[in-house]
Amino acid sequence: MSKRLENKITRWYGKGTPTRVWLAKHWHRYITYGCSMCWHECKGHQNSVRSTYSKGYGDINSPKGFAEIAEYAYDNYGESFKS
């Protein structure tokens, strides 16, 4: 367990295992479907600024550092998502 990442998760999202499982869920969606918001292969989402569709739902690393903590949570708390 990384104390640095645990502290970062607690600072950004609060304490508790459910928070870590929520982060793991988003990482699982991203590595499985290419989108952190979909439970199926993503066809793209509308970009409200440009009124166009783009593959995926933005950057998994937004806010900066989210990808690192989501991957960490998946590795340590995401047992239910691993087959």
C-alpha cells in the first residue's frame, strides 16, 4: 500500500473502502471499454463545446493524477472487477 496515494485519495475523495472501489470501477471501465463512464464498448460521447462526437469520455487522467490513483485502487481494491 502506498501511503502517498492513500493520502491523495483521502484528500481528494474522502476515507473509506467504497471510495477506493469507485475509483477501481472507473479504471476497470477505462482498460476494458476504452471509456471510464461506459459498461459497454464506447461509441463516443457528444462534446458539448464543439457539438461533435469523440471516442471515449475525455482523458482518464483528468484531473491530473486521477489515472495513477485509479490504477492503484484497481490493483488494491478492485478484486470484484478482475476475472
